[in-house]
Amino acid sequence: MVLLLIIAGLGVVTLLVILFAPHIRKYAAGGVCTSFARLDGKTVLITGANTGIGKETARVLAEQGARVIMACRDVEKGEEAAASIRAANPKAQVEVRKLDLADTCSIRAFAHDFLREVDRLHILINNAGVMMCPYSKTTDGFEMHIGVNHLGHFLLTYLLIGLLKNSAPARIIVVSSVAHYFGWIRFHDLHSQGSYNGGLAYCQSKVANLLFTRELARRLQGTNVTVNAVHPGTVNSDLSRHSTLMMLFMSVFSVFIKTPSEGAQTSIYCAAAEELHSVSGKYFSDCAPASVALQGRNDETAKRLWDVSCELLGIEWH
């Protein structure tokens, strides 16, 4: 009897989902960027732009006239993504450069060549990331999540900040996540050597993204360079490839999940919306300001993480 009730209940839920699927999809899609500001003459750098929301962000900003540089670990996939953008828009100015955020030598080599060959940078989108991967370390010995999602972008931004200032007005967008609500900075074990949980390591890196945004915004006051963080939403992308559970969730509940195009909307909004020209240090979701968990807006923690990051990377950033 109980089994029959459960089966009947699941049947009713399935039927309701099918009947209301169009309405659910519209709600799940979230906010849409309504800014069509032209970006002619602007140079944009997007990390991890060969797939997912990075590729979609590159496509749209190229459509709006920007020169888009796609920084990718896998250059072959990056070239395929660039080719697909050009096929849809022959006028698109897109190019691919090699960047491995899990290797500080690669980051420094990328920045060295970039500064030598590119004379302006108006928009930097720190988009690349890893999520819930098995325990591993970057080339420099950092735990992969904190190493790629936070430290890699921290170093890249440090190396390019002078060019951004010289190109002002300029913007920096940091892709974080609502997952930061479930994370905290474990200063006593930043690299998860004592214990490891892929989900918590990811959440920690997303808190780090917000704290970096907060402290960088404070330091950039008066420079006409802004920095804001975004939550793209739950997006069906390659980011979940390391978690069988997440991939199963994406498949079963696909009607509730954003497409890469939908997930890219807030990054596009923060990069292009004219009304955000002087907004800095904020967090956006669905193209609107969003609330930040307490651990993501603690100034003392932000300053401490900044100092620890500089020490780990062997840099001085005052």
C-alpha cells in the first residue's frame, strides 16, 4: 500500500513538472541582461572561455563589438570554441591564448606575453574554475580548488592590474557562487591536508572569491577600476564533471537548471551595463544585487586572506 502511494505520488509530481515545464523553465532561467551597450574598442580577457558560461560570455561580448581574448588551459578546445563563435558571427574579434591557472609559471608567462602584445585591457573576467574534483594539487603544491579558483586568479589580477588602471575605466568580474554560504576560510588547513571534502573545498574557494573582491574593491578606490563578484546560478556545464551525483542531479532536474547562455547573463551584465560604471565591491545574482553570507563580508578575514595569498604566491601587493 505504501509503495503504491509513493509511486502514485511520484507520478503526480512528474505530471505536474511536465505540465508546468515552460513556466518552470522561465523561472529557472533567472535574470536576463538587457544592456546592449556597444563595446567597440574595448578589450576583454576571459579565463576558462572554451566552454560553459565562459564561452557564452565571450560570444555575447564579441557580438557587442569587443575584442575578446579567451584564456584557456586546453588551447585546442579554445580554438574550437573561437571557431564556433566566428562561424555564427564572422565579424567577431576573438583569439585564444594558453593559460593554466594551476601553474604559476604558466600564469606569469601568459601575463608577460599579454603585457608585451596588448596595450589595453578594459574588462577582466575571472571565470575559470574547478568543482568537487578528487584531491589533487597544483604545480605549486596548492590544493586544486583554492589554487585555481582563488590563488590563480589572484596572481593573474595582480600581474594585470597596472594595465587595467592604465586602461581605466575598467572592470574586473569575479565568478563566485551561492555555495559560499556553506564555506569558510580554514586558515589552519587552507590546502585541506588534514582532511579533505571536495564540496567544502569548493565552497571555501568561493568564499575566497568574495573576500578577494571585497578587499580589492577597497584598494582600488579612486582608480576608476571596479570589481564585482557574480553567482551564475546552477548551470548545466562541464564544471560538474567530477561529481557523479551532481551530473545525475543535472540530468534528473534539468528543467530547473540554467543553460550556459542563461548562466552567463550576470557576468555579461556586470561587464557591460552602463549603470554599473561606478559600482564596486558588490555581489550580483540574476543581474541584480544579492546578499552575501557573513563569512564573505568580514573585512578582517579579507585582509588576512590577502596577506596569506601574497605570501603563498611570493608577491607584494600593497
